[in-house]
Amino acid sequence: MKFGAMVATRIDDWSLLKFAEDLGFDHGWVPDSQMIWSDCYATLALAAVHTSRIRLGTGVAIAPTRLAPVTAHSIASIAKLAPGRVFLGIGSGHTAMRVMGMDPMSGPDFREYLRVVRGLLDGEEVAFTHAGETRAIRFLHRDLDFVALEPRIPLYVAANGPIALAAAGAFGHGRISAGNEPAATLERSLSAVAAGAREAGRTLPDPFHTAALTYSCVLRPGEALTPGGLTERVIDQVGAMVMASLHYWWELFQKSGSDDFVPDSCRDEWDQYLAWVDGMETPPERRYQQVHEGHCTYLVDEERRFVTPATIRASGGIVGHPDEILDQLHDLEAQGLREVTLLPPMDGARACFRAFADAVFDRY
């Protein structure tokens, strides 16, 4: 099992990745969401020149906000600063696009995007279509080393839906999921990845990296995931990510008109959340902006009441006392997961990373 540290991308907090390296984390992930955080590649560049061991990459780069050759050249530029330590995590933009009130990239377009990026990072000439025109493109001036393509840059595809999972099999060296998946769901997802590889006539890399974006809180004596044991400290540490799940549920509900996917265990919290959103002063046509306040970064005060033992469990965080967390990690690895990637709240990142490292690294 590998352990990843993901940070809220604030450019002058690049030292968090050095901090994670010193604690013993394997991977440092820097998210890409243009209306929420700083630029991921500028932040990665600073981290790359101040670290020596930790592997660094986008967590995840957003396909529809940059042309495929731009994404390829950006990560290959970071690879110049940290050769052999760079990966490209990439997704279709569920948050980055919805925070602008727009849809993520379609599945077929995302697959085509991955084809172009993978070919360019492999040093190939590829057919690239833009504004209705298709042209052959390749990196020029390779002998001048403006970008680094070797060692080969792994491509980790953010995929939960069937088209993206198949594309991960066709082009990826790994896959990152949004949240921990139940064992049966993870098995189905990995089967879909393998089928995508077979359809593309490709053998998956061995090992094929599997990561889950999640969060953690190491409980202290007297704390528990019960109404009486849920302290303000725990809510502070997990709240931003719990609410990110509810933000995502709201987006799905707006698109489908159905909320059948919401677990029965937190139906009361969900109904209260919907009523709260319906009462927002922000006009409905711009409500997506207010819904995403604090997204994966901090807990909005008005949303604090929705962080309960039920919503914590439903959002799939790794929360428990040290022995319970170790048991969870062993179970996840047995199911086929190869990395847990932790995204703590911005103000509590160092405390969260340190607590997890102290509880896990010497014992796992």
C-alpha cells in the first residue's frame, strides 16, 4: 500500500509537499481547479525543486480547461525538475467544470484527449483535432531538452463511469477513484478497466496502480463515530471532504432529478441539506457557485450541522482509532487498492498528515 498526500493548491503552501515527504508519504498530489485554487503546475514546480524523493503529480489535471498538447507539455516540463518522480493524474472535470455551471468533458472526448496526451508523452507524432481541423503534431527541439519524456511519465486516469474506466484500461498506468469504493464496486471498476485494455489490444502494466481520493482522521481517546463521540475537532478535520460528497450528490440530483443514490442512513441530513440549498439567497441560475464554497478546502459554518456520523461513513473516509485505521487499510489492500490519497482541510493539513503518519507508517 502506498500513501498519498493531496493538498489544497495554494501556491505559497508548496512546502506542504516537502512536509509530506519528510513524514514518509509516497506521493504528493496537487489538484487542478481554476475557480477554487492556485495553478497546479506552478505549485508542482516549486515542490519539485524543494523535494528529492516523493513522487509528484496532478491530482487531477482537468482535461476540458487545457488543450491536450498543453497538458502534455506542462507535466513534461515538471518532469525536467524531478526526473523519474512525476506522474499525470487526469480527469474530465466534474468539479472544475461544475463550479462554472458547466458539464465535464464527455466520455468519448475524454478518451480522445487521453490518446493524444499519451502519444505525446511517449514521444510520438499524433493526430490532433482542434476547432474542426486535424493536424499531425509532435514535440519539437527534443535535443534541447525543453521537456523530459524519460523516464516514461505514468498516466493515472480519474475514472468512475464506464467510458472513463475503459479509457483508463486503454491508456492508463493506473486509476484514481473519487472516494473509497465498496469491495464489490471496486471489483467491477477494475474489471471494466481490464476490459478496456483488452478492447484496445493492450496488456495492463503490472502492477496497475489503483488509488482512492479520500480523507482521514485518527480518533483520540473518548472520540467515536457516534453522536456523543463526534467532537468539534473531528468535524473540523473531516467536514470539508464530507461536504464535498454532498456537493457532488447535489450535482447528480440536479442532472438526473433522482436522489435514489443517497444512502438511507443519511436521508435526514440530505433532506435538510436540500432544504438549506433551496433557501439560499443566491439566484438558482448561479447557485452552483455558493454550493461549492469551501469545496475540499474548508468547512462552511452553515454546513457544519450536516457533518454527522452517518454522512462521515457514507462519504468513505478512513476514520477511526489507530488499530481500526490499520484494519481498514489492510481490507482495502486485500480488495485491490494500492494507494490511499488523503486530502485534509487547508488549515489542518499538517496536523492531519502527521497524525496519520504517526498512527500508520511504522505499523503498516
